[in-house]
Amino acid sequence: MTQGEDKELPPAKTKRKYHWLAWSALILLIAIAGYFINHNKPADELRRKSGKYNHADSPVAVVAEAAGQGDFPLYLTGLGTVTALRTVTVKSRVDGELVRVAFKEGQMVREGDLLAQIDPRAFQVQLMQAKGQLVRDEALLRNAQIDLQRYKTLLEQDSIAAQQTVTQESLVKQYQGIVETDRGMVENAKLQLSYSRITAPVTGRLGLRLVDQGNIVKATDTNGLVVITQIQPIAVVFTLPEDDLPAVMERLHTGETLPIEAYDRRSKTRLAQGRLVAVDNQIDPTTGTIKLKGQFDNEDRNLFSNQFVNVRMVLNILRGTTIIPASAIQRGIPGTFVYAVIKENHSVTVRPVKLGPSEGEKVVVLEGLKPNEQIVVDGADKLREGAKVELVTRQPDLSRGDTSILPANTVNPSMPVAGNER
């Protein structure tokens, strides 16, 4: 074949060559288009998929609440120990056999209730002897008084010597003294007999029995029979830093009552409510604290002697103040601020605020916010000045069985709901 013949291809081969080139070019164009479609989407679409979509024309789902208004108590907190107003060890005041125990361990008793009985027979005999002695001496006294009256009559008639009348008067006084002594002995015998009945000296709760029936008890015994602790009312001694003392004394000088609450060791359960009754007269130099005493009615009997408690004392109450959740507070370049919701255009604005005292999840706002203004409490990390928002409520956490909070609006499923990013 010559060189000129090589340059000319058959028509069928030329046609197949062009078809192959065309299909190759088409496939290449499709691949290039697919690459740019998949890898060059708008940035806002990618941010929507990643949950960071925050353009002004597309709202961010947030949870908002209205700033509240009310009275906010200011508390001082301290550690305290429950102290009984009176703790009494019941002892026998006479010697004898314990023939009866009339109480149950741990029961409540009132003042005057019978607790135990000591064999009273020896004291009954002593009382009988004292009474007999008294009767005999009273008879001698009456006889001496009759003789004295006779001697005075004879003296008026000048029938006897005056010395005899004076002697009889002295004898009458002697018998009068003896009779008074006998009466005292009778009363003492009655008292000893009454001591054989051991009664409760105070109202309170009994402890464990220290002596069993049948034992010989003596007035010199140190342990006693049982211990009674007064628990209604009951006191709590607690400490506060010395820096809080001026404010406390200022309130006390006004004559106001400072309420006190006693909580358990974890500060979760309130045990009792009471009032401040006394402040110690000196500061402990080793700890820099001052002791205070509160008194509680303890109607529910939740406080026990020597129990450890956490004490909260209401020092003052801020009236009609603005109160917001602590979750609404943000901190940044403007300082402390919140995102306030502008209802007219469904956007938010940065609102610098001055905070006051806090308690738990509530914080007082002194300046920068008014009551009933809507503020963002969840989802603020996606916001900026002027950002559009869509108000929703928290979705229920079904894993915890929470069905108390439901969506307020229909939210784009592709957009994350504030407060549910777990």
C-alpha cells in the first residue's frame, strides 16, 4: 500500500471513530458536571446540613421565656447542729427496789407522766411514824396550853407565884416547836413517798432504758434510769462568717424576725422552718465565724438532737424584682448579656444586663431588662445580633419518659432544635 493510500480511510471506519469520540466527550462532560454539582454547593446548604445555618433570612430555632417579676429572698447559709433546749437524765431521788418500769423506749412523754415506781412500803412506814409523833406532841401541847390558861387565872387571883406562870409559858412554846418539827417530818415523809414515783420532769422523747426492773437504785447513781430530750421546740446552733454579722445585727435591731430553714445533709429536703432567737457575744478567732441560734417548733419531729443540718436564713427580700433563668445569661465582649426577642421582625438583639444575687437556677436582673420581655434560654450559641429566630419548645426526651414539653411550632427537620443536641 502506498503512502497516499494510508491517508484515506474507509468510510465505515471513519464513522465509527467519530461516534466513539462523541460518546467519550459526552461522558466526560457528565462527570465534570456531577463533580461540580456535588462539590461546589452553596456554603449555606453545607451549613444547613452541619447544623450551623445562621443566615439572617433563615430563622434559628430557639427556646424563649418571658422574664419574670416577683419577690426574691436573699439567703445566708451556714452549717449547724441540732441542739435540744433541755436534755434531762432521769434519776431516782431515793434508794429502793425498782418494782415497775412504766415507759417504752423512744416514746413521747409529757411532763408529770409516770416513768417508774420504786417500792414505796418503807416510805409509807416512815410517814406513819411521823404522823404518830405529831399526834402525841400535839396532845402534849394542848395540855400545856390548858395549864397555862389555868395558871394565868390563878395569878390574877394572886393564888400562885408569877414564876410558875412564866415557866408554863416556856413549856407551851417548847411544845409548839416540837409540833412544828413533827409536821416537818410528816411533810418530809410524804415527799420521800412521792419520790418513789419517778415522773417525767419535761415533755420530750425518751431514749433507751438504762436500768431494768428489779434492780436496786440509789440517789447516788450516775447513769440514771433514762434520758429525756425535749424536741418540741428544738434549737439549731449554726455559724456564719463574721463579714455577715453587721447585716444580721442591723436586721435584729429593727425588731424584725429573721426566718430560718433547716435542710438535710445534701441540702435537698427541707426539714423544718423556724426563726433566729440569739447571736453569740464573741467571734471565734480561729475560724472567723460567729455562732447563732435558731428555734424550731419541729411539729413534724424531723429534727433530732445532735443532727447535722444545713441552715438557710432569709436576710432580706427584694420586692418586685426582675428574675430570669440562669441559662439565659451569656458572657462575651459586651460583658454579661442576654438575647432579647423582638417579636415584630422575629429577631434577637443583644441586651447587656446587670445581675444581682442568684439562687439555684434563678438570677436577679438589676438593670437592662424589664419583666415579661422574651429572652432566649436555649440555642443562644447559634445567635448573633439581629439573627432571625423561630420560637419552639423543647422536644420531649422519650428516653427519660418526659412528655411534659411538646413542640410549639413545626420546625424544619433539617434544622436542629435548640436544647435537643445531645
